[in-house]
Amino acid sequence: MNSKEAFIALNLIEGVGPIRVRQLLEVFTEASAILRASKDQLLTVPGVGLDTAHAIAHWEQTVDLTAELKRIADFGCHVLTQEDPHYPPLLSRDL
């Protein structure tokens, strides 16, 4: 799984939004590492409670990443993450 796919999966997990992802990245540094983390590892992140840690650790039970990637392709969409060179610079700044 590449980084973009990991960010898409994280976006589909209940209780995980942009602020939570940022908190998780401070500890795990890569989106795919967040998805590989155990529930106990996730619980070490400030602000991550039991329900969110469980949802992330078992994300494959609730997120159909293959179907989501197909939907993205079928609609002709292009997903940008902050790692993408085409990501708008003004959006990447913390205001």
C-alpha cells in the first residue's frame, strides 16, 4: 500500500479526521505505519481513545479500500495529499 492509499483508508475510518491524522503522524511519521500499528501502540498517541484505536487497528474490517479506489478511478478523480507535488501550497500551511 502506498502513502496515498493509506491516507484514503484513514479518511474512511470512523473517528479519524485531519487533526487526528496529524496527531498520529507525529508518532508514526507515515500513514501506512498508522494502519500497521497495534491497538496498544495507537493508544500511546495523545487524544486517541479505545474506540478510535480499535477502529484503526481493525480498519480492514470496515473499510473497503479496493472499492473506494475503484470509485475514485470510475469518477475520474485525482486524490491529492500534502505529500503530492501538486498540492496547493496555501493549503499546506498551518494558519
